Amino acid sequence: MSLTDTTYSFSDSERLLVEYLRWRERPNHAPSVVPLLAWGCAIWSLVDFGTPEGRMWGWDPNVRCLEHALFPEDFTLAERLCGWLDGRDDFPEAPTPPDCPDC
């Protein structure tokens, strides 16, 4: 996602600040969690700048209810960036839904 320019992008996302403000409107959204990448089909990768290591989070409302669509991923921002440089996508994969009738 671009910080300022939306004329050249790889997704239909707005500038980072606009997307971040949209995420902040969600109930119980931590202000330190910032959207980083839109994968398409409403799936996102987010980074938590409130953690020293930059914990990554995934969002996938297609396989879980909205209450459980946000889930921690097993890597940090540095590991995500190194993965991209190495050619790995590391698509966010939601763990098995909790015991929730809506998931």
C-alpha cells in the first residue's frame, strides 16, 4: 500500500492513512495495528506497531465470523519483509475457528 500515491498500486486500496482510519472504525480495533497489505477477497495482513518485534496479524472474514476474523500470524514484520525478498508470499491462513457457531 502506498503512503501517499494511489495512481500506481497493486490493489484497489486507498492510501495507507485512509485504510488505517477505516480499520480504526471497527469495534475493538487496537490503534497500534496498521493494515499493510490487501491480498484481495477482503483478506489483509496487518502489523502491530505496539509490539517491539512488529507482530503480524491476518484478517480473513471468508473463513471465520467477523468477531474472529482477525488472528495472529506466526511471524514478525521483519520476517514478512524477508519472505517477500526471498519470493515467499506467506498468505495469511486463519487457524481452525474457535468453538463458535458463527465461524
